[in-house]
Amino acid sequence: MTRVSIAALFCALFVGLLLPAQAQAATSARRSASVQVLALKKVEHHIMRVAASRKGTPYRYGGTGNGGFDCSGYTRWVFNRLGIHLPRTSASQVGSTTRTRHPRVGDLVFFSHGGHVYHVAIYAGHHSIWHAPYSGTRVRKERIWTGAVFYGHVKGMRKAVAKQARKITARRARAAAATA
């Protein structure tokens, strides 16, 4: 065999061995990314479902439960249902988030004036929020009415999404084993 044909044979074997592994790794990465996206969407949907479940609950200053909510009591109650514990006040909840300019459904929206946070709500997408507005009103969804807001990703969301991703992966593995 000539040196050229040995080199060609070696390359063919090398590429033949590597390409399937690389293809498998790429497929696995795509599958993992799709599971993460699906998990994030499920968590976002769950937050919106929980937030909407309290629609019509009266505003009550200092309220944290079924008798009524103030803004931070409402956000705290919603995230507690997801296993994420937020501090009691809107100003304190800022510390439980990472600021972002590109909000996602389920992020917190902080309303501020003169550097002071006076209200918090849950981002519902399309420039709208779920919140407990003020005395005499009820929990509702409405459009953001001011530009004096900033957004924060809730720090515990990563764990919630990872937990959901594990559930999806386990469910898919059970389905694949059942069809095999």
C-alpha cells in the first residue's frame, strides 16, 4: 500500500469514527436545549396560572394571603407556590433578582420614583403585568402604565427550570422505554 492510500484509509477511519460521535453529541445538545426551552415555558406558564388564580382577590395593605394581598405579598405568595421564597417587601425583593433589560414572562417588575421602589408586579409578557394595585382594587392583569420601571429575573428560577427539565427528561425516558 502506498503512503497516500494509507493516509487516505486512516483519514476515512478517523472521520468515520469521529463523525458519528460528533453527530450524537450535537443531537444530544439540541435535545438538551429543547428540554430547557420547554421547561422554561412550562415554568412561565405555571407562574401565570398561579398568578391568575388570585384574580379578583382584594388589595389589603400588608396582606399576604387569601384575605387579600398588597403588591409584595402577592408576588411572594405566587413564587412560594413554585418553591421560591421572596422577601416580604417590594424593596427587599429587588435583592432576590438579577436586573435585566429584556424581561421574560414571570420576571418581577419594579416601579420606582426618585430611586425608591414603591411597587412590584409579575411580568406577563407584551408590556403587561399581574399585580395587586392599591387600596380599593383587586388583583388583576393590566398594561404597564409608566416607563419608570426596571425588571429582574428571580434568582431561584434556574432551579425551578432545572427541576422541570429533569421531569421532562424522565418522562421522555419512560416513554422511550415503553415503546422499545
